[in-house]
Amino acid sequence: MIEDVFLRFHGKRAVGTMIGGMIILTILLTVLGTMVFVSQQYDRYQQIANRMTQYRQQQELENLVANYPGLVANPGWNGCNGCNMYNMTLSNLGGVGVQITAVYITSIGSGCISLCVLNPSPSSTSYAFKQSTQFLNSGETNHAVLLYLPSTVSLPNTVPATNTILIVTSRGNEFSFQWPFQTQVGGQSTSAFSAGIMKVAYQCSTCGTAVGYDSKNEPGLGGTGTRSTGYCHAESSSDSTSERPQQFTGITLGGSNIGDSGTLWFVNPWVTQTILCTAAPGVQASNCSSCSTCTNQTTIYLYVNITNTGTTAYTPVAGSLDLTWYGSNHIDGNFIGMYYNNAFVSISATNPPTVPCATCGSSSPDYFYGIFRATVVTLDVATGGTWPPPSQSSVMFFGSLSLTDNLETGYPTPFVGGTALSSGLWIRYQCT
């Protein structure tokens, strides 16, 4: 009897233990499943948040400007059943490609009095713009967007401006201008310029030794440089137009740091910290990344695509470039010349080249590549800071550029001088 009771008691305890274990296991599995679900949802949230952040950053990088004269009418065009066509000339000065989704035109007196809404269309039809012209690459200048209006709608072209053109992009930005452009009065200069995409080149006098870098040695150009030594540009001559390296020949560089007989290879605007260190005189090896002897063995050159958006020609004979990262870190350069019509023109007071607005009053302005030689590369180690930056981070140098014709002979000869924001130079911590 006692043994039966004892067995029944222990059997119930075993069953209770099993049930309790199953309950605990169920709870653990439920908690684990909940944690996995929450983790997945958080990952999805982070992915969406990162995409939104990237989208906002790209949105802020958009920068469309209208080039003089803004619009050009083509009354003799016989497409679209005789509709009125206009060439709208734009430049993308931002760091990302831009897609136009709509164009709104409002006029005073005649034309689009009640608002004309133009949407992209693959065919030539009224109240539309040509779909194949709606996208502008980063740094693209003098891009023509074809607008179509009915034959009964002609935009007034009297001055002051009587048409407002509003351009809407796929990222939700709006850019506007008035046409015709306002006439400069009261002695104001009709000269103007805008700064577009930047690229970088570098040369040295001791390439092949422990120090000194030349952009012709980049792997993408078929050079002998390696990623382990700081060369990691992969873009090649077969890439798209905006990515393709550009070779400028016949450049009068001067000085001793000439390693390629007056030829510069310009690549996308970034260098490694290793290369930057060899361009900064006086920086000690302990402050540089993989730099054995930090002396001024590399000379950095930067070009900026400059567009003459004014109505008159001007003759730049001097200029400067100043790029800065936090603190006393500077890359400063002088304007040494321009690459114009497939030839280099050096800058000097005795040899002043002209940069004409070759088609003023027509469909597009003129542009050239302004070339600057970095004459000062200062890193913060001189003021007690450290280089490279902490946490093995990469940094961006931003700044501005200036141009002048250096003329002060008095009225009516105008003095031309201006400043524009420049795109940045990215300093990568390393190739990977």
C-alpha cells in the first residue's frame, strides 16, 4: 500500500515537472520569437531610416541653375503640328544626378496666364517636355530641355521678366528663374560664373621610391600603383562621361615636382590620407598613415568646371582656391591656368587669355576647366592636433574659389571679380 502511494506521488511529480518544463520552454520560445521579431522590425526600421537619411542628403545636394539666356524660342520648328518649342538651358552644379518631373510656367500679360503644366512625354506634344532630356548628370553643364507649348501659346519675351519657370525634381526640390533674364543696370557687371564638378590630379619628383605619388600610376589608368601603397582609383577611360579620368596635356607646371612632362591625369575628387601626407611639408611620420618620410614630395592639382553664365566675355588672370576641414587643416591653391578648347592656356599678366561667352544671346554659354595648384597643405599637427583624424575616419575638405581679371583702369573698363562655392575633396582613410 505504502509503495503504491509512493509511486503514485512520484509519478505525479514527474508529470508536473514535465508540464512545468514544457511551460517554461514555451515561454522561452515565445520570448525568443518575440526578440527575433522585434530585431527584424528594428533592422527594417534602420534600413528605412538609412534610406531616408541618404535620400535627404541627396535632396540637399541637388542644385540646378538656368544658364543665360534661359529659354530660346524655335518658332520655325514644324513638329508637334506647329506647336511652339523652347530650349531651356540648365546646368547641374550639385553632387547628384537630377531628374525633372514637371515644369510650371506662369506669364503676365500673355502666354501662360493661367499656369501651364508640362509633364515628360516621349513624343512631341503640347504641354509637355521631351522625356529624353529630363535627366541631368552630376556636373553636367549647358543641358537643353525641350519644352512644347500649343501654337496659340507664345511666351512674352519683353524686359522686365514676364515669365516665371518653376522646375520640380523627383526628390521634391523646386528651382525657379525668370525669363527673359533681368537686364543689369546701374553699372552692375554683366560678367558672372558658376562652379561645377571638381577633379584631382597629383605628381611627384621621386615616384617609385618610398614617397611621392602620381595619378598616372592609378590602377584604373593601367598604372603600377597598388592599393597597399595608397593607389586605389578604379575608374578607367571606358567608364561613363562623368566618371572617366581626363588627361590634360601641354600644361606649364613649373617648379621641380614634374614627373610626367606637363601632363596631368585628373581622377574623381578623392585621395587617401597616405597621399595627402606626402603633400604636407613638415608633417612627421607618427602623424601620418603609412607614410615613411613625410616631406613635400607630392604636388596636388585641382580643376573646377567653370561656366561663364554672364552676358560678356572676361579674362581671368588670377584666382585662388581654399578648402578646409575642421580646425587648421587647409588645402590652398593658386589659379595657374585653364584647359579651354582642348588646349591649356597658362595665366599671366603678359599673356591674358580670353574666356568668351561664345554664344551669348543664343542657346548656351561657354565653359572651361580652371586649374589650381595646391601651394599650401597644412594639417592640424602644427597646432597640437593629430593627423589622421581619430577613429580611422575619412573627412571632406570644403571651400570656395575666386577669379579676377585684375583690371583696375577705371570706368568704362569693368573690374571683374567673383567667388563661388566649390565641391569637396574627399580624404579617404585607406583604400578599403
